[in-house]
Amino acid sequence: MLLVLLSFAWAEENVLKVLEAERLELREEGGEEVYVLVGSPVRLERNGEALEAERVTYFRARRLLYLSGKVRYRDKEGRLIAAEELQVDLKDESFDALSVRIEAKDLLLTGPLCQRAAGAILLQRGYATPCASCGQEVPDYAFRAREIVLYPGDRVVARGVVLLWREEPLLELPVLLLYLSERRPRLEVGQDEGGFFFKADLPYVTAFGLGYTLLRYYQGRGFGFGFDHQGVGEAKERYFFLHTPPDTFQYRGEYALKRQGFSLTALLERDDTREKLSRFRLEALLPGTPTPQDFRYALRLEGFLDHDESTPPPRTLQRLPELEVQSPTFREGPFSLQAGLTVGRYLAETNPLNRSARALGPYAEAGRALFTHSESLALSPWPGGSLRAEGRFRGFYYTTQNPDGEYERQVDWSLNFSLRQALGGFSLEGTYGRSVQEGESPFRFDVLPQRRSHQATLALGFQERPLSLSLKGGRDLEGNRYLPLEAEARLQDAGYALRLYHKRGLEGEGPLETQGEAGLTPYPFSLRMSLRYDHAQARFDPLTLQGAYALPGGSFSLTHRHGLNGEGALTTDLTFALREGVNAYTLQGRRDWQRDILSLQGQAILGPQSLSLQATLDREALAYALGFRTGVTPGPLLDLLLSGRLQEGPQGTNLRLALTQALPEAGFRLGANLHLPEVQDREVYLKDATFSGGVELWRPVPGDTSGEGAIPGLSLSGSLSYQRQPLRPEGYTLALRAFGPTFTFLGRENTKLHLSALLTQNLPGETLRPKFILTLDRCCWALRYTLDAAKGEVRLAFLYGGQAAEVLMDEEGVRLGGLP
């Protein structure tokens, strides 16, 4: 019997929960509360971490957790730590363990003593191998080390290392670095159209970071060099540099430090293979995580350096630099105020509507100061009375001058006042508003449209359920004219609603607009009518009549629009929806009386299958589309669509097919369009077809103990597009993108040999230039040989790490079939 099967907190922070145990003991040792849990096993949870052990002892005052007997601890990064004994300090999340086994992604680590501090795990006299999950009787390679440090994320640093090949000592190294993610070929040799080349990425470790030294040699072109460095401090740091002959540079520097009081991010990058520009971006925030009571400061620097003056630079916005200051919202009783100032120098596209900006050219530099402030006031000075005032201002001030010699500026300013008095069901409200956007900007990115508004209104209302009356008028102070008078009456209660609206001009226009709406809702029915008359044009808007009926699990509605200006009936719409468990039905129909068109659209969902219909009938033909879908994701999911029209016989008849699947052994999308007989063309033929993804046609079968009876597996991958072209001599075109077969031979200890032949070209008309890829995959290491006839390249690459070939065989973004 379980004595404890509940979730409760031991610590004050309520983060340590007991999920399962058989017995609970409460003790007091030296004045300290001690909890002892026994189970088979005891299961605990703490902030996304899971712990298991046969016996758990918790010392509440010291916040120490002691686990013994078949201990299993899975941390937030998914690493599994198994030990005989484990002691966790909940104050700083450090721990000590004995007889440890750690499974971290594709690496297995073991050792007699293990500690964790500041997120890093230290293993004394450790052993590590990435081949543990590969099914090898003896790991192909491993290493022993005096100490192994497993950093958060993907880095492992070992010191005093002895490399082992098939458990035999091979080489001694002072330091060894491993990445558990972003694995890529470290050694590569080959030959391209320029000759022989060699590439090597050699790992290194320093006190301030770790990474790779990048060495390159190209025959007849010279040497290349670079580095790929990652910092190990508090900040996120990544620095990459690579020079390849004769003068191609690639570099990228990233730095990000985020603290409560300060935040800094910086980026510098260049890639001559795309454009010869160095782009840079910097942002410093103070504080890093602001609160509503803080002043906020920001410094931004953004732009680029052009290394090729023969090409025009991009016209992107550059901040050189920009400084921003934002005040907190100051509140004093009902009044609030917030202000900000942004000052900067900018390079950007100029405003083509500004004459002085056009004289500067399409891309120019200027300084700008942006001053903003907003205020609000909300008062209730007497019973039933309320006063609100709001103001907002944005002023843009530039260093450029207009033709009159004045410095250019833009202003966006708005001011609103409202005073309302309520007395019983009556209310009186006066409002005043002014809004101005004016001025000119030399830049295109911050141009404001010209706009001016200046109004004062007065509204009188009465509301006593179910009756509501309102009367509103005012004056346009900008145009020095009265605003139209608006009157509205509403009668609304449960089961019915009536609305009348009238708008009349006071400057000699007379009546402008009259609206009427009525609704009746005796459940489950609902009836509605609406009508509008435009006095200025002496025309009625269409009369709208709508009726609806609420069904159990659905609805039914009918809407009719009728023209009252001599048009007669306009449209009639029908909508039906019903759901019964996993089944659902929908139907939509429309009759266009003016164009004499009838259209229907319906769908029936019957569990994993669905049927759909689209039909349009006019005076000349019937157009239709019948659809069928079956299956659920991840698949297979089959879609069929039969479409065409009937006009003195079948016309434009097509059958479209789409088959998709997202399973590991077959992830693909297949589409095809089949032409069916019609009046002008009685033949049946394939118009077009596309395939993309990967499909494993059959799995490899290993040989027996004597090595006989092995059957290679076969998969297809890439993308293929077929298009019928009757005017071409061949009658078709075929586009292949990394498309071809892969043969897989399975040997002992999960050894795989992959042979791929891939095509990236258009057929017919081009000579076949395949890419052959031969990969020997031993799970924890792989060799890949590539012969690319299209590029004239030969490559040989080596990769280490768990499931290496899964990365090696990811060709041009297409995953080969049969691989997870």
C-alpha cells in the first residue's frame, strides 16, 4: 500500500514534490527536522528535474537531500545521472555522487566520483565513449581522463587524456575537447575544378573559452586560416573568422550579456560569398530588465562598412549612433506624465516628396532628435461628474534645412478633453479634440502623413432599460462649420431589439442618412432586418433580411438582400452547420439573382475521412470540384480532387492527387495532376507531378554468421518535378534536385554502408552529372567520400560523434529515407 501518493512541498519555496513513496518517517536530529522516505522507488520532482531512489533523506534546515540505492537523476538538460549515492544541496543546486554513470546526449561517462557546481559537472578519473548506444561489443574508441568537465549545453573538456582504440591505449593528450551538438566534418580532403584542397578543424581549449582552429589549403591558390571560438563565461560569446585565398573573408562576432542592471548585445559579420559588406549592430540597455519605476537608457549602433566601392551600397537604415532616454510614468493623484528623448545620426533613404531631401540624393545622412511626452488626467470632481484629459506629443527635429534656411521638423500632436455629467437616466457630455501632423522629414522611414483635425462636440443621452436615446452635435473648428446632427433611439430587451438612426446636416445639407434595424429572437429562432437610406444620393442600400434557427450541435441561417431602387432581388445565402461526435457537416449556398448564378459549397467530415463539394451553375455551364480526404497526420494523408465544368460535354476535367506522410521511414509529399477525357481532348495523360522527401522502399537485411544472405536496403530521396510539354521533341521536362536512390548495406555491430547517386539538373537536354556519395557509418564515427560530376569535385570527410551519418547524409536540406 502506498502511504504517500500526493504532491506537497518540503521547502518554503514549494519546489520539491513527492510523487510516490511507500513509507514516510518524521524525525528530529540535533534540533533539525528530518524527513525519511522509503519506496520501490521513491519518486521526486523539482523544477523540471526528476529523482528516483530507494531511500531519500531530507534535512530541512540545511536543505540537503541525500539519496541512496539505485539513484536516477534527470536534470533540466535531459542528462541522466545514475549513482549508488547522491547528495544534493538545494540552496545552490550543487551535488556530489559516488559510482556515477552519466548519459548526456550521445556520450556515456562513468567514474567513481562526480560533483556539480555552477551548472558544470566534474567527473574524477572518468571514462567516456560515444559508442555506448551503437551495439558494439567493444567500443571503437573511448578515452580515460584525470578529470572530465561537462558544461551546460554541448561542451565536454577533458584533461590528462588517454585515447583508446578498441579499449587499447593509442595516444596521450593533455586536453581534449568534444561538442555534443553541431557536429560536422573535422577533416576533409578532395579535388575540385581548381585542384587539390585540404580542410581541418582542430579543437583547442583555453582558460577563456574553447573552439576550433580552421586550416585550409587550396592547390594553386594558397593557404586559408581562421578560428571558431566560444566563450565559457557569463556572457554568450561566439567569434568566427575564416580567410580563404585569394581574398575572401568571412567573420562573425556575437556577444550578449544580460543582467538585471545592464544588458549588452553586439554583432559584427561579413561573408564575401554573398556581399562584401561588414554589418555591425550594438545595443546597450540600462537597466537590463527595467521595472515601471525605472528610467530607461538605450544606446544603439547599427550600420555597415562597404569593402567593394564598385557596387552600390544597400540603402538600409544606419544608426550612427542612437541614444534613447525614457522616463518612468510619474503619477500624482489623478495626473500622470511620461516623457522620452531619442537623439541620433542616421544614414537612410531620403524622402522623395521633400524637395530639399531630393537635393541630397537617394541616400543621405542627417541628425535627428525625437522628443515625446504624454499626459493624462482623470477626475470625478462631484457626484455623477467625470473629467478626462489626454495629451500626446512627438516632435522630430532634423539638422537639415529647407530652401528658406529653416531647420526641418515634424510634429505629431493630439489633445482631447471630455466632461460628462450623469443625473439619473440622463447624461450630458462635451468633448474637445485637436490633432495635428505637419512638417517635413528628410528620411523616408519616418515620414508622417499631413493631417489636421479640430472639433468640439456635445452629446445628450437618456437610458432607462429597455429605452436608450442619444443626440449628438458639434462644430468643426478647423473648417469653421457645424458637424452633422446625429440622433439615435434604441429599444432593446431579451427577445427583441429595435434601432433607429438619423443624421442631418446643419449647413444647409438637410437630411444625410437614415438607418433602421430590427431584431426578434424567440429561441431557437432569430430574425433580423436592416435598411439604410442615403438622402444625398436618394438611394436605398439593399434591404437585408436574415433568419436563423439554432440546432442541437449546429445552426441554420438564411439571408436575403433585396434592392429597393428597382434592382429587385440581389442575393440569397444559406448556411448550415452540424456536429455529431466526430462527424461534422457544413453547407453554404448562394443565389446571385442579378447574374443568375447558383453556387454551393459543402463538406462532410466522417472521422478520418471527409468529402467536399464545390459547384457553380450559371447560364452557360456547371463548374464543379469534388474532393475526398482520408488519413490523419503524421500520415499517410491522401487528397483527391476532381474538377472541371460541364458545357456541351465535359471541359477542363482534371484529377489532382496529393499524398503526404511524415513518418521516419517515409517522409514525403507526392502531387500529381491527371488529365481526363473532355470534348476537345479525349486522351488520358499526366499533366504534371512533383515528389519531395524521402521514402524507404525496403529495409536492409544483415547476413548470417557466415556473412551470406545479406540484402541491401533501398530508399529514394530528394525532389522531382515532371511537366508535360507537348511542343518539345521529348514531350516533357523533368527537374531533379538532389534526387536519387540510396543503397544501404548492414553489417555487424550496426555498421552501415550507404551508397547514394543523386542528380541535380534538368532533363532532358543536359548530360547526366550525378553526385556519388559513399558513407561508412559506424554510429559513433563515419567516413564520407563524395564524387560530384557537376562541380568536378572529389571530397573525403571524417566525422565523429553519436549517429554521425545522420548529419553526413543530410544532402541539400533533404533527409534520406529510413533515417530518423
